[in-house]
Amino acid sequence: MTSTTRIPAAEITGLYGAVVKRVSTRMLGQVPEALGVLWHSKPVLKFSLGLGQRSARWKACDEDLKSYAHMAVASLIGCTWCLDFGYFQAHNAGLDVSKAREVPRWRESDVFTGLERDVLEYAEAMSQTPPTVTDALSARLLEQLGATALVELTEWISLANLYSRTNVALGIESQGFAASCDLAPLAQPSGVASRA
């Protein structure tokens, strides 16, 4: 794979580096290029990994909903790494991959429930600058999810924005995680030609 990152990946070295590479390879089958980019600032890398580990423990909101929300953010922002990794993670976690693959074209797809559509709309509305979340949408989600799950979903979407925007700004792109599992390609929004 040819590097597309705006900051060249650093060599991951030392004891901590060996642990990071071993864990990454065990979990993902490879060391993501993003780790090499973030290796330039180990405090940033540790912070980012820590956020991911801590937020993975949140269980008030349905995992499928959080997966769709993260992928909706990634699709809107254009983070191919997050879309690919999200699809891969959905597969590995036993989530509904038939729906996950449709997230990039959720408005045209007929596979999502009303609640799932509200979550996808909320993820996109939160990701606009400025955010375009409406009282009506928030009220529907509060009624369907409850306060605890809605707070968790909101913070999950905020983190998805952090990761997606960081990756896009640094030029970190898809590494083919989903393809390595022989997953069908992600659906393309209507009007978007697929890249060969």
C-alpha cells in the first residue's frame, strides 16, 4: 500500500511500540498506518487509544445504533478509514453488517427502522458546522432511547467526529480491513461512482 498520509508514519519502536504492534496485529491482522502517524506524539496516541478503550465500555446505547452513527459521521466527513474500520468492527462484533454496509446511502435504503433513521439523521446533524440538531429530533430520540442512552449516543457521535476529522486532516485512508474479511463493498450513495 502506498502511503497517502500528510505526515509520514514514524517507525514504531521500543517496548511500548512492541506492545502496540502486537495488540494491533492480533486485533486487526496488521498495524494500522494511523498508529505510525500518531506515533510522532505518543501522548496524543495514548490519549486517542484511551478514549477508544474507555468509550467501548459504554453499554447504555445499542451497539448497532452506535456503529451506524459512527459510520454516518465518517461517510459525511469522508473518512474512508473510519468507514472501512467501522464495517470491519461491525462484522467482528456480530452486528448487522447488511445494515452497516448501507449506511453511506441510508437515506435511499429501505433496510433501516424509524429509530435507526433518527440516529443516522442525528449523527449527520451533529456533524454539521454549526450543528443542525432540532428539538423535534432530540425529543424523538429521548422518547425512544431514554436520557442515559441519548447522552451516550451524543458523546459517541462527538468522538466519531474527532476520529474522522483527525484522519481526514492527516490524510489517513482505508487500509482494506473489511475486504480482508471478504465483506461486500460498502454501498455508495446515489450519484457517487464507485472507485476502481
